[in-house]
Amino acid sequence: MRDTRTRIRAIIFGAAAVMLVCLSPSAAERGKIRVAVTEPDIASIVQAVGGSQVEAFPLFKGCILRKDLAVEPAAKGKLASADAVVWTGFLNESAAIDACVATLPAQSASAFGKASWIDVSRDASRVNVPASTCTGYVDASFMSGDPFFWLNPMNGAVIARNAAEGLGDLRPASRAYFLANADAFSRSLQKDIVRWKKELAALGAMRIFSAQCGWQNFSQIGGPTFAACRTKPGVLPTPKRLADEVKSLGVQVVIVDPNTPPAYGRAFRTITKARVVEVPSSVEDLQGAKNYGALFDHLVGVLKSVSKG
């Protein structure tokens, strides 16, 4: 009798275990969503939105306009196992990703083919291209506007919302969680924007030349005027020609990036009377930066310091 009861109990427990396995979410559902993000700054937004359910990692460093744009070596292995790609809708990014995937083993390339693509540029506000004091032209790739729209912090809320909706499609059970995180991010960012606008208002007379990509987007929140000069998008003139152009503009400040070739900084200091300052255009190049807002906090702090002489 005891053996019979034991067998019945074992059958019941076994059936329950099978049911639990069948009802349990997949390994991917239980684990973190692996998200490859084209830009480090956007990756920080995606991480804030995804919280504990997401592992976001950037694919590129430096200016995405360059013709030799390539996925960073450290990101190649992660890209192969990504559940999603967050990008800006800029074709130079997708071309570089496709080129990287073409080098992967067939099995990895096939697995990546199942990844979702989330375009966070939808409904973002853009400045016109070229934003230039030089004679330029508009490449077909830029017809929708400047691709560095995330350097306008007012687009941060749009990016967060797009990311939340895309992640929610991947994991419907967590949609409310992602949307709540996006709302919290946006509320916090809006407070920062109000503060930055107040701090920048006193700098409205300042004229700034930016040798790096995208800062004309930041000027959309007010304050200083940002100028750029490119004969083609992503292509700077020679150091001397650019320095001569900057001199004719009469700007007070020239911003260079850690990735700007040193020859340009030397030309600006030699030929112009402008104050040359180095300001990273990515949180990845900003030591100690922990979030998206840190990028703008640093820039505003530098500009305020320069204004005081």
C-alpha cells in the first residue's frame, strides 16, 4: 500500500514539474535582453529604460559620419548574440553593422538575423544639414536632417519612449515597466533641461565654433550660438583653412573633441584669438560620467567657466 502511495505521489510531482517547465518563460525571457546600441549616449538611455532587464552595449566610437565606420572589436562578439539593435536610422550605421555581420560565422550571422531593430529617431527634432559657414552640399543620406539629434537633450524623452516601446515588443510582460522607466527618465531630464536653459541664458552672446560633430543640436535649447564648417558632412577642411574660417567668424570659443586630430587644435591656437577647449561629445569619453545628462552638465560647466575668463 505504501509503495502504491509513493508511486502516485511521484507521478503527481513529476506531472507538476513538467507543467512548470512548460509554463516557465524561455531562457531569453528569464534573462536580460541583450541590446546592441549604435551610440554610447543612446546606450545610456536604453539602459535607464531597460533597467535590470536589459544589458545595453555600444557598437561605435567617434563620429558616425566617417566612411570607415566599423563596429568596435570589443562589441563584435556581443553583437552576434544581441536580441535587439537600437539605432538612429542613419544608413551609415546599418551598413557598418551589416559589414560586421558578414564576417561572423554562418551560425552566428543566422542567429543575429533574428534580432529586432529599434529606430529611436522617430519623431525626434533635427537641425538642418549642412549647418555650415562653408559652401556645402546635402548628401542624400542627410535629407532627414542632422543625424546627431541626441545631442539636443530635448530629444531624450523621445528616444526613451521609442526604446521603451521597442523593448516592450520584445518582452510584452514588461512593457509597463519599460514605459514607467522611460517616464521617470523623461521627468528627471526635463528638470535638468530647465536648469541648463537658465544657466545658458547668461551666455547668449557667446559664439562658439565646434570642430566636432553635432553640437549645433545642443544650441536648440538656447544660449550660445554654435557654428560648424564642413565642405561635406563629416569632412573637415585642412587645419589652416578651417582656422582661417574660424578667425573670420570672430568666435570666442572653439570646441574640440578628444578624437579631433591635434593639428586642428594647434592651428586654432596659433591663427585665431579664440579660447580652445576640449569637450567630449560622448559620455564614453567623459571620465566619471554615469548617465546621459552628465554630457550636458559637463559642457555647460565648461562654457560657464570660459565665460568668466
